[in-house]
Amino acid sequence: MPERRHDHHSIRGRSVTENGLRRFRALFISDVHLGTRGCQADKLLDFLRWHEADTVYLVGDIVDGWHLKSSWYWPQAHNDVVQKLLRKGRKGARMIYVPGNHDEFLRGYYGTHFGGIEVVEHAIHVSPTGKRYLVIHGDLFDFVISQARWLALLGDKAYDLAIMLNRLLNGLMRRLGFGYWSFSKWAKLKVKNAVNYIGDFEKTLAAEAQHHDVDGVICGHIHHATMHDSFGVRYINCGDWVESCTAVAEHFDGRFEIITWTQREQSVEPETAPVAAQAA
């Protein structure tokens, strides 16, 4: 699919070019984990082929430095994702990278550019309606990450095992003719401690947004895409490209939506949908 500027028109609230590309004011992508076997790079690459934006925010854990240190894994599809992102920058999109804990090696490069990508500690995104959103990965507000790194690394190994089981299960389901299903995401929403952890994380990030005197926060880190106003500000989580294959898009009128791209045909969860549906 050629990447060039097109005049766009609105179809059911989305900006769609004549060749089917979807244009947005901004895209927010987090937790890709390039360099791991769990990364669904093929789905992200397909998503990037069909979606363009004036600004693309990479909201942390795009590259998984933790795994690459211990075991090098970098197939062609992962390189293709990097090249696609760089190409979007060369074609005129503003690219902003907010590092997370897995790509913390980039935190020594705040204020610099590489390949047209700006590396920043956090960003303030201003919507066309004037609302301001803090864009941050979120790991610095996770007690396990900030205070007990050894425990986080141990949990990371357990998470890898869950993702491996998830791949095996989905391979079986595909052979039986069923669609994609995330076992790890299902378990996360069923285990009480995990549900409480998600709620505490969301509350903490909402408080940080209030501390910055903004209208909302856009983050990643916990691999749970959702959008709600439960804590007094708009909380938006981008999700991930390991379990759920989700990104957040901002329309030209300032509306946000969560896009799920687990199949070749996209599934869109609009901002106006019930919160329970968005988190499903």
C-alpha cells in the first residue's frame, strides 16, 4: 500500500482516503515488545499499512531491551515494523517516542532525535477542542517496577510462559476454525488480584494527570486497552501488540477510539460505546 498524502473524507466518523487508508489526527501505540517471540509484528505491520496520522505517539515498550539482553531474537517482521515507522516519519508524520521500562535504554536520550523520531520523557497532547492529555508509559507509577525490579523480572518470565501457552492455544484454535482468543487477557480480567492491580494503576495514573493539571492521561504498560472517566479525568490505555493488538486513534474532531486489529478485518470500539464493551 503506497504511503503518500491523500485528500480524505469522513465515513461514519472516520477519515478514509480513496484507496481505503484510514487517516487520523493522532495514533497512540504502546507495548509492541519487538525482540520477543510474543510480539505480533505481522498484525502491527498490517495495521500500519492501513492507518496514517499526522502524529504518531510510541508510548513505551516498543523494543524489548530486557529480552534482547538475555536472548537475541529479531526476525524480519520486527525489522519491517521499525522501517515502516521510520518511513511514516520521512513521509511527514510527527513521531514521538515516550520510552517505557522495557526500552529504558532510550531514557538517556531525552530531547534527541533519531531517524526523525523525537525521544521525550512524557508529552502533552492537545486535542482540537483544546483538551490536554498527559502521554506517559506508566511504569514509573507501578510499585512493582519502581520498588521491586527483581519481582518485576520474575513476573516477566511468568508472563512469557503465559504468552507461549497463548500462541499454542491459538494455533490449535485456528486449525479448528475458530478466531483469535487471548488466554492471558482472559486470565487477567478473571483473577481478583490482577483486576485490583489494574484498578489501582488506573487510579494512580488519573491522579498523575490531575497533578499535571490536564484533562486526561494516555498510557500503556499494563496491556489492558480501555477508555473511561471513572477517576475524574479521561483515562485511556493503548493496550498492546502481544495479547490484544490494540491502538488508540484520535479523530480530527477530537474523538478517541480503541482499534483492535486481531484479524485482517479491523474491529473498532468507538468512544461512544459502553466502557464494558471497550474493555472486553
